Amino acid sequence: MRWSISVVVPVFNAQDTLPTLIERLLPILHTHADVFEIILVNDGSRDASWATISRLAQTHDAIHGVDLMRNYGQHNALLAGVRAARHDIIVTLDDDLQHPPEEIPKLLAKLSDGAELVYGSTPTQPHGLWRGLASQLTKLALSRTMGADVSAHVSAFRAFRAEAREAFKDYAAPFVSLDVLLSWGCQRISAVPVQHAPRCVGTSQYTFGKLLMHALNMLTGYNVWPLRAASVLGLSCTLLGMVLLAYVLGRYVIEGGSVPGFAFLASVIIVFSGAQLIALGMIGEYLARMHFRSMGQPTYVIRAAWNPARHELGSPV
């Protein structure tokens, strides 16, 4: 089967890997697509990535460059590229060559079987304790938010039908999770095993702190589960307090004395105070989301774009 494909690549400090990525992408797309384009979204790179994208766009008609005003984050850059895509199938992959372009046909084959969204599932990579813990928290947040069994196999290597964009065409918020947005418009979600190449240049930009914040943004940005958890915590502490009160009153009636010890009272106070602070923190996170939306903070801002048809710097797309 021949396809109409848009490949979207978020770019951050990838001047050394982009030429090799394009060199490997073009033969695959020529083989499997009637028409195609490669959208390279420069997400505020601090190296010469935009100059490299501009040079590649001048050399290859199929390459379309998008330069964002600053670094907005991988998912925001992906959203910019997905919205600029013009073809029926959209494929996303990273710029570090860890997702081999030669594996794209596996994702396309799954789409031809009726799937609406396909992930390239890679073997679990060894990380440090904190990085591994943050990755597990992120997957837990995804499973809670997406409500799909495939959330454990989510990766940046995806293929989906462009019609899924209708589900989030009006989405405008500074916090983005493309996987959650796609789950709004896709019901048949699958995963296929693909190879995962070692990183040849640089190091991963996803630190423990960034992964933790990404998980928090997913939990508080797309569902109310944390608020419900805070309500359950408050109810549990209330029931615990009632049990302790019954114990104190029962002991007073039966034995004629109260529960001795400052430590006991301090422990009870700490339990209730902690529950209150957790609940207030959850409410504060949701209020912060509303605050940022009320300010009109954009999801991303495009500085300029290379027009693939005329080989010139054009207006934002």
C-alpha cells in the first residue's frame, strides 16, 4: 500500500544528527509513500539546528522547517508540527536517531490493519533509580489519563491518521501531552515492537525533575483524579479521627481516664494537618492551570517557517 505521509520531528540541539536522520528517512518515504513531507520543528535550540534545518529545506523539496520563538517543550513542538502537517498519515519520531526510520513500515502495517494510533514499543532501557522511578510515575499518570491498556507502551515513535486532530483542533493551553490529546480522538490504539538504537550524540533531556513535572501536568491538566484522591484522603482522615474520638471517650467512660501522652495528640494533629495540606496543594494545582489559561499563555509561538514549495522563509504557519 502506498501512503500520504507527514513526518514530524521535534528538534532540540540536534545539528549533528539531523543530516543523518534525513538521509535515512528519505529512502523509506520514497518507497512507501506517494507523497510525503518532513516537518522539522526547532524547539528553541541553542546550537545551529535552525541553520541546519534551513539548509536541508533548501536542498530537499519535501522538508518543511518551523522555528519556534523559544523552547516550549517536546509535546508543544510536536503539536505545532502536527497542526502544520498536510497529509493523511502523521508519523512522529525523535531527532536523536534512537527511533530507526527503517521501522516506520511496521507502524504503517498496523494502521492498514485498522488501528487509528500505533506506538513503536521499545524495550525498557536501564536508567538510574530516580530516572526509572520518574518514568514509572509518568506511565502511571498516562494510564490514569488515557484510560487505555497500551499506555505502558507509549513512546515518541507514533503513527496516526490526521483526522484524529479534529478532537483537539481548538486546544489552547500551555501544558500539552500529545498522547492524551490523541486519546481523545482515537479508539483503536495499538503498539508494535520496534528496535531502539543507542543514543550516538548527547544525552537525554528528560531528567527526573522534568519527567515528574510531566506526570504532574498530565494528572492535573487532563482529569480530576487527584481532586478525588484528595477527597478520599480527607474522608479517610475524618473516619480515623472519629475512631480515635470514640476510643478516647470509651476509655474515659470505662476507665475514668484519658489517653496519656503528648506524642499521641501530636501524631493525630500531624495526620490531619498533612491531609489538609495535601488537599490544598491539589486544589492549588488546578487553580494554577486556570490562572495560566486565563492569562492566555500560548501553547507555542512560531517565529518563522521555511516554505517547502518556494524555498524561502515564510510567515508563520
